[in-house]
Amino acid sequence: MKHNKEKSLCCGAPVSMLNRPLATEIAEKKMSEAEKVNADAMAFICTGCLSTLSRYATERNIKSYYITELAQMAIGETPSLKVPENTKKIQRHVVKTISENPNLLVDRYIIKNGKIIRL
């Protein structure tokens, strides 16, 4: 792919709530590059990338994997989360949560001792 590693493009997830056409254009560009190299799978470390791009990948018969699924496969386990299959559910939950709590996008948080703390 032309845009990979240090030259990788953002998936478009950060702008998807504010500018859906731009996010779609970015996602289509990434998927077009994947098709050009005959990719049969894509791996994601970012949940935004996974939720944004896995649908486009599935439409093109390209498998999508989250990094934890690859780790499970590397040690001989079968991934149980099936993250790509659950992206719609994840997206609905994120949109609902942010719609109900818009300050989540403004405020800063940390996780300490298993608890979410607003800074």
C-alpha cells in the first residue's frame, strides 16, 4: 500500500461525527489502496480504525482483525471477541454515549486502579 507504516493515513474515524463525507472519502482511499495490492486481510490497533474500516473491508471480502485477535491466533487460540462482527453494535453504543454526554469529547480522563477519573 502506498500509505503505510510511517506514511499511513488516518482512517477518518476522528472526523466521522463532524464530516461524514470526508471520513468516507478517507476510508475509501485506504480501501482502494488495499485492493490495489490484493490484500486479503487488514489488522487494526485502533478501535476507531477497526469500526470505520472493517465494514468497507467486509464489502470487499477483506478480513479484518483487531490486534488482540492476532495475538490470540499467534498463540493458537480462536478469537472470541469477533470484534469486526460487532462493530455496528460498538458504533451505536459510542454514538449514543457521546450524544448523551458530549463533554466526553472535551474533558480529559485517566484510568487509575480500574476506575475512570475525570481530570
